[in-house]
Amino acid sequence: YGGSSLSSMEKMKAIAKRIKAAKVSHTQVVVVVSAMGQTTNNLIKMANSAVKNPTKRELDMLLSTGEQVSTSLLAMMLNEMDEKAMSLNGFQAGIQTEGLYTKNKIKDIDITRIKQYLNDDYIVVITGFQGYNPLIGDITTLGRGGSDTTAVALAAKFNCPCDIFTDVDGIHTVDPRRYQDAKRLESITYEEMSELAFLGARVMEGRAVEIAQKYGVKLRVAQAHANTQGTIIKEKDAMIEEKHITGISVKDDIMMITLHRLPSPEKSVAELFSKLADQEINVDMISQTLLEDGTISIAFTCDSEEIEGVRETINAMHAQYPDFFVDEDSELSKVSVVGIGMRSQSGVAARMFRLLSHNQITFKLVTTSDISISYTIPTQNIDQTVALIAKEFNL
Amino acid sequence: YGGSSLSSMEKMKAIAKRIKAAKVSHTQVVVVVSAMGQTTNNLIKMANSAVKNPTKRELDMLLSTGEQVSTSLLAMMLNEMDEKAMSLNGFQAGIQTEGLYTKNKIKDIDITRIKQYLNDDYIVVITGFQGYNPLIGDITTLGRGGSDTTAVALAAKFNCPCDIFTDVDGIHTVDPRRYQDAKRLESITYEEMSELAFLGARVMEGRAVEIAQKYGVKLRVAQAHANTQGTIIKEKDAMIEEKHITGISVKDDIMMITLHRLPSPEKSVAELFSKLADQEINVDMISQTLLEDGTISIAFTCDSEEIEGVRETINAMHAQYPDFFVDEDSELSKVSVVGIGMRSQSGVAARMFRLLSHNQITFKLVTTSDISISYTIPTQNIDQTVALIAKEFNL
């Protein structure tokens, strides 16, 4: 259960009732919950009001309290409904992580304790988003949206299906908050879902989909507060193959950085991206042009919030290569069209370019993958663009 | 540092500066902090808005987040001041507890990890009020005011002095929030402090004073946000012995329960108090009268918030002894006068009874100990009573 489905005590009580009902139809139930509503954002605000640059170790310590609050409250509610229930935080649930603070990855889960409670007929309520790094003895978080990852990793470990409950009724061709005529998909392949998730669809965390695909976890994404079908995420089948385009995903708050006339491209580009990787900056789209003087212009996009790290990296590059100059473009969004059908059927890219040009929508960068095509577009044009594409491809 | 000294980011930043200064004058510094301001009360309210009777295990899980937030924020602030600092929660700090949920006791502290950080020149910031019960693998809390206990237990383990920083400048003859002419004590014995603490003075937790006495921890209680002397708590010395009365303590929100005509006193009274103990209800004052028919009337006081447990106990007693009847008196306060001089000098009790009678203040119960005398008084009369006693004994 994601945070928005738990944004009030009333909503949480409704969830508790659903879990009690699920316990009747299933032998054993493990529930993973996020922090309530805006809790994580509020904790981040708190850290930023305390200091300019919160230490990441301490930020993990701080943020992990959010899920501990929601699991304990939910377990209390289940107890009051005469259900045996027990909350466990990341450490207690045996969720072992590794990596950098605030961006840990699940290494393994020791499910001994969870199993024991399940065998004693408890509903086990586990904090999403967090774990424990046994090497350093510290509490760690998995990055935003990490609760999905926790849930799917547990399902993989227990070899059981996993329902992801959120505030939208499954996966849509376009985010319904952005385009109200968006259609719900009955099913979608892991591959398309993964592409949509990475491309910025806000329904599910991309890493979670990857783990589900890797371990064959049957996923269902459905509405937390309604009895709807939702969307099944599974291996591809013949039917899905027929569609050109499955959906549109949009990602806001991205920025584009261009390095003009960067010398020694064979060396400097590798250095640039390894420096960015050292800072754990996720570079998204990349475009490179070789200039007549042997230098290159290279542009890439990343989340606007990564800007400090990017600037540091570029300063470090300047120390080494003093001659290039830099442009920053902000207030950009990325729109992507995704469909497994693009692989076998051409013409999608052509239709897209024609559509944008015909409507005078400019884009800074374009990238394509096996099953998607993405454009950076000024954020002010994004709603118009989404509507145009949705109509064009009947999404 | 108690919660009221950390009730805002600004206050916490001021505390961080003081800790940095303390690090200059001391080789190694361990800091224990409570939850910020009203956090613990707000979490309890949250639990009560979620369910009628929060499960105690889950309440511990919930409440322990409060200190985790304050330690991580304080460590961030120290980091920003270029101090090496690390927060540890109760589990990470090796604070092993035993007992019942919400009322655990510290069994032992494995200080290996803290020592390691101290040797690496870190300021170690530890969550007060909480620990980890290794037998059941659960997070536990130590009951209200438990942060003092954490601090003193750590000082005992490290064989070092302990400063308790709070929002009043040391120990006063009367709580200054209640009687503005109260005088600050330069020093006080463990014994008197312990008596004052148990009798309801809000400055320090009684268990903490007991541990300090047992392990000879030098305590100083001083103001968190001022450079004042505070009060030293130590073994008694000749000077102190001369005073009759050291201070007055007041405890509000108590209630009195009277069981009238309880039969078989030799058996039933023991049953009553063992049933109350099973529920972890702290009975305070007790008064018993043998009646002419061989039954007894027995009255006792406890915190008003314990009322549900008391009623359950009495219902259980009724099942066994149907004939007694019950009175509940609420809105009572307890006033106690404490002084090691009472032991050697008589007359204090007589002066007290005369004073109350002369001013038409009625009391329900009176109890005396070696160094104190306590009265239950209607809460509406308590301020008047405190002022009268303070003037009478020049406190």
C-alpha cells in the first residue's frame, strides 16, 4: 500500500478492513506499507530546515521513521479488529541492503522471522522503503518508491503473487491525472511496464518491475480504495503484440545540460559520465555531436534536484578541460510513447515527428529505445502534447 | 537533553553549538536526546485517534520514532558544523531491555559500538527512552521520562559524569512553574532527589536518580539554554543535614479508589494488589481501615490514566467478592514535603497538619516515609497549598 492510500486514519482503517478480508481468502498475508501521505516529503523538508546539506546517513535514519509509524498504526488497527498482527521494521524483517545511503539496494531478505509469525497465524506488516546494511550496522533507505521494491522482493522470496495498491485503478495508457480520457490497460508486459516506469510513469517503481520480471512474480496493480480489477503485469502474449503503442509516460522537473566544444572526446566523455556515476546521478537522455574542430557538443538530461551534483562534476571537468562552455536548460518535461509493437512495426517515430512539427511543438532532445521514443519538451507545452499523442494513437 | 529543550529547530541548533563547545573541553562526548517538544504526546494522540486501545508492542514501535527523528537531525546539525557525529537508535547503541512493552527496564548496555565511534573521535548522539529487547527482537520504550534513565545508565557504564539539561535551572524547593518564589538548590542528596522525583517533581526521572546513586554517577541538572550552575546531585553531607525540608513536590492527575467493606482482608487485599501489579499499575498511596464486621475499607491512589486497568481489576475482584462497593475520587493532586532533616527532627508533620487545618484545606489520604510526608488534596486547592507550605518552611 502506497502512501497516498494511507493519507488519513480513515483511509488506513479502510485498508485494515481490506487486509482482514484478504486474510480470509488467503492463508497467509504479508503487507508492505509506505509512510502515510506526505510524511516522507515532510521529513525531507524538516531535514532541509535543520541544515543546508543533510548527511545522507542521518537522512536515512530520519526518513525510516515514516514507515515505522504507518506499520505500527496499521498493526494496532488490525489488532483492534481481533486480528493477530505484528509490525516489523526493515531491520526486524531481515531486509539486508547494500550500497550508498539514501539509495540502497536490497541484497537479500532473511525471512526466518516473518515465516515464524506467519506460521503463528499473524498478519505481518512490514515497513517498505527501508532496510538494514549489516556491514555498517546502519538503517538505510531504498530511494523514492522503494516500497514497491520491498513488496516485490518479498514476493520473490516467498514465491507468491504481489498486489500493488495505489490511488489509481491500474496502469493507464496515459497518467489519468494528466489526461482524463486515458484508458485502463487490462494487462501489460513486464517489459513495457518497466519501460513506462523508468520513463517516469508514477504508478510503479521501475526496479520493482525488474525484480518481478526476473523472479516471475505475478503483479497486479489496483486501486487501494475500490474493488476494481486493476492491471495484471505479466509476460507478453500474442494479443498485446498487436498494439503499436501501449501508453504514454511523462516525467516533469528534468533539466538538460549541454557541454559545448568539449575537447578529447574519446577521453573526456568517459570521464564526465564516470564522475556523474560516482555522485550517483542518474543521467537519462544523452545526445552527442562531433564538431568540425574535433571537439564535441554533448547534452544530457537529469532530474532537476540533481543539479548541485551536476555542477560540482562540471567544475571538476573544467579544472581538467578549461575550454568548453556550458548551457543549462530547465523547466523541461520528457514525454515518452511506449509499446512492444514498435519493435515489429515501423512508422511510429515518423507519426510522432509529424505530429509535433504540425503543432509547432519544439523539442530539445529525442532518444529511442527498442520499444519507446522520448522527447524533451518545455513543461508549459506538455499537457497539449500528451493530449495530441493520446488522440493520434487512440490511447 | 530533554524534549522541551529541543522544541524547535532553532533550539536544537543552539544545543548543537553547546555540544560542539563541550567537545572542546572534554575528550569524548555522548549525547542522549528525547523526542522534540511535544512529539511523544502527539504520537500517543495519533495512536488514540487510530484505535481505542493501542497494542503496547505497536505503541513502542510508534513512540520510538520520536527520538530517532531528533537524534538524526541533531547529528546532521553537528555534521554541518564540521563535527564528526553519528546518531544511534536504542538497538544500534546496544541498549538491551527487558520487561513489559511501554515500561521496559534497561538490563544492560553493550557499549562496544559507541566506544568504537568515540575512539574514532565521533560525537555519538543516542536516542533516549528506548531500547531493544533481545529475547523477543522488539523495539521497546522505557516509560515517560526514560531519556534520563538512558543517560544515567550510559554514564554508569562509561564511569563518567552526567549532565541532565532541561528547561529549568536545576532543582528548586518547589517547581517554579507552580510557585514563582521557589529557590534553586545548590546541591541535593540522591536520596532526597529520588524521593522528590518519585513524588512527582517533574525535573528528573526517579529511576534515573536511583541508578545514579547505585553506581555513584555524578549528576548535574542544569538549564539547556543558559550557562547557569544548576544543581549537583550527590551523596549527603553534613551541611544539608541541618535543613528540615528541602523541597515540595506536586503530582497532578491522580485519582483515589476506595473499596468499602471488602471481606476476607487477609486474602483479598493481597489479591487486589497482585492483580494491579499484573497490569503494571503503579499504586501510590495506600490507606486501610479495619471495620467492626471484620471487613476492611481500603483506599489507594494511582495516575488517572491508569483508570481502565483499575476498573478491570476491580471487576475481576467483584466476580470473586461480590459484596464490596467502590468509590472513585478524581481531580486530586498530591503534595509532598521532602527533607532528609525530617528523619532526625520531629515536628514537621505537626506543623503540616496545623497549617492545612488552619487554612481549611481538606485531604483524603496522608502517607509518610522516612524523609517525606504526602497529602492528597483537591486539585483546585493545590496552588494555594503549595504557597502556604513554601512560606511556612521558607522554601
